[in-house]
Amino acid sequence: MLWLALRFPLLPLEIFTRGSATSGPLAVVTSSAANTAIVACNQEARRHGIAAGMPVAAAQALASGLRVFTRDVTAERAALERVAAWSFQFTPTVSIAASTEVLLEVAGSLSLFGGLNRLWMDVEQRAAAMGYTTFIAGAPTPLAAQLFARAGLSPRIRHYDALRLSLEQLPVGVLELSLTSSNVLQDIGIDTLGKCLELPRNGLAQRTGKELLDQLDRALGRAPDPRPAFTPPGNFKAALPLPVPVTRAEVLLFAARRLITELCGLLAATGKGVQRLEFSLSHEDGDDTRFALDLMAASRDPAHLVNVLRERLERLALPSPVTVLALQSEMLLPLTSSSLSFLPDDREQAASFVKLVERLRARLGRSSVQGFDTIADHRPECAWSAGEPGRESVTPMKWPPSARPLWLLDPPRPLPEIAEIPQHEGPLTLMTRPECIESGWWNGNDVQREYFVACNPAQSLLWIYRESRRNGGWYLHGFFS
């Protein structure tokens, strides 16, 4: 077995800060009381001499611009559960170990990812893309991997032979011991796990109880250490606070990319895709702004989802600054994997067409991007209807249509005549024989026309007709490209 322990030491702070690239000294505290201590701080705060455990008043004296957030344990747990769900793309065995730790058993996944080094790098890069600071450690037992991660070490131990030698160097503080046991070890000068292992087991058990020996045995693989399996949720819902209120919609893309990365990790793990994304923007005052992205086909491509969202945000007007960005999707559909081909094929062209339509709809609106469906009717204005782009016609034409332009005028434009010759930027020359259309008598919208392809002096091709009833006359009905 090979366990990876993912530890997120700045999780209490990063649930507030990863939604923006804003710099400045930042810290998180347990409560809003004046004498409370700092739980975590960012690198810029540490440059000012601020550290975890320091009173807030002392920290603010070191950095006058320090921004302080109150710890939200519920949000931390929700973020850790989303990370656990995201981790299923690497292995089916995932467990939440502690308040800031997630365990992955990856022995069976190494060949799929090309070895431990490539898998390790993949996990690191994707965790960073979500905005988390991560310590990763690997060991044959889950507890050993946790202990190394807590010590800030990143070993890649694959065999039990090397496990004990590495564990012996760790400080006792990485174990979860009661205050009484910790004091006992301190009193007798035991500060590393190696010194603990040198002591007689019976005497150590009498002084500290069984908790210390139990943890050492589980870390070394001498005792079983079953871990509760985490089950991924059936949908996705996440909210990301913004450290600074956002006044421009396009700036929200940075935070949205973090949430989309989490979502696509869950989709890849469960073999599904998303067809509808629902966003909610909380403002400093007023009601929330809500909008949705409807896709033509289910997808789990983060780059494509971000591109579609970018188009939508460019036409979004914010009524007031945004403080929280939330993403929810319950329309998760099965999505089969496809094999890549050496040369472009019909599937790739179809996928490119779908992505183009989705981006156009995000920018212009759904009603502005439509497909055409043919109708078995000879009248040009009645021979089509709006439909879903790319969808095959429900009622395909069974009669051979003549050459007709795609650009029709509604309504047709009357043409002046000079010596009975129709005019449009000069006299028109008829290029074809007449196409007679007489139809529509059954619904009161009957027509009697003779259609021609005509050319003007500028060599533009037009589609015109001569009315065969009432007062007659010539009309321009469309343009050929």
C-alpha cells in the first residue's frame, strides 16, 4: 500500500483569500475578541514578524494594514470535503483524516498516471490551481504519511524497511497526545519518535497509557489502521468569499476558475459532465445576482467552461460590489471518455461546433444564436423555423429546392421600374428562367409569384419576384452572398 497525506496548513485562511490575488498582510483568528490569538497568516504577514499564536493586538502593532478574518470551521469542513471529492480523480480510496488533512491510497493508480513522481506532480499542480497551499507526504501507512506532512516534510517512502529510520527523526509533537502524556515525555527528555521507540514498551505504557504505543504501532504498520471511506456527493455546491469587494464582473473570473477546477475534479472522478452551471453573486447590499450557463452538451473541460463564463461575464452589469461568489450544479450527466485520433474527424468537428455555439450564446444570449429547421413549404418565408443549432431537421424537404439565398428581407421590398425593367442600384438583368410559386390558399396567406435570380451593374446577385396578382409589380426578396 502507498498512502499520500495532503495537509492544508493554511486552510482556515485560504477559504477567505483564494478567491482573489489581492496581496497584503492577512490573518485569521478564532473569534472577534480583542485578546484572541492568530490561527494562521499569509507570507506577507510573516514578513512583518506576525506568527500563529500571537495576540491580535500585537500583530496589528507590527502591521497596521493587517486584515483579520474570523475563523469559520463549517466552511473549512465544507472545503475539505470538496477537496476529498476532487481527489477521487486520482484514486477510489479517499478518507478525511483530520481538520486539514485528506488521505489517498494510490498504489493501484501509479501505472495509470505514469509512476509516483508524475502522480505527485499532478496532485500538487491541481491543488495549487484551486488556490490551496499543500504539503504532501507518502508512506506505506496512512498515519506515517500524516506525521510526515504535519512535520512539513515530503518523503516518498515506498517500503517498510525505510519507514522506521525516517519516523525516528520526527518530533513527538506530530503525534496526537493528551496534555498529560506530552508532559510526561517532556519531563523525561523524550523529544523524538526514535527515543520513544528505544524505551521499554511496558514502562512507556505505564507512564503514558496505550495511546502513544497505539499510534507508534499504526505508524509502523504493526497494527491495523482502517480509515473511513469518503463518499463523493451527487451534486456540486460551493461558495467562495472574496477578500475585497469586486466591482467589475470580469474580475470574478479568477475566483470562478478556482470553483470550476473543483467541479471538474469531481466530474472526472465520477465520470460525469455538467450541462448547467448556476452562479450566485452576493452583494454588500441588495438582492443576489443570479445567472446560469446552459450548455448544448455535457462537459468537464475546465478551459471550455472558463471560456464560456468569460463571454457571459463580459455582458454582466453588477448593481453593487460582490462579496461572495457561489457555484451550484445539480445537472451532472454521465459522460463517456473518447479516444483521440491522429487526424481530425467528425467527432472533433462536432465538438468544436458545440463549443463555438456555447460561447456565442454566452456572449450574445441564447435567443440570439439559433439554428434553422426546414419545413416542407414552397413559400420562402414559411419554409424554415428557428431550432436548436446542429439539430437534424425533423421534417426534411422531399422536393428539390432551387437556389435560394440565406438572406431574406422581411417584408420584401418593392422595386421601382423604368420601362418595365426593375431597378436596384441600376437596371437589373434576369439570369434565370422564372420559378413559379403558387401556394398557401388553405390558410389565407396564399402567394402567386415568379422568382428570378437577377444581377445589377455592380454584379450583385439578388433574388427578386414579380407579383402575379393584384397590382403586380417587382419585389426584392433576398441577397446572395
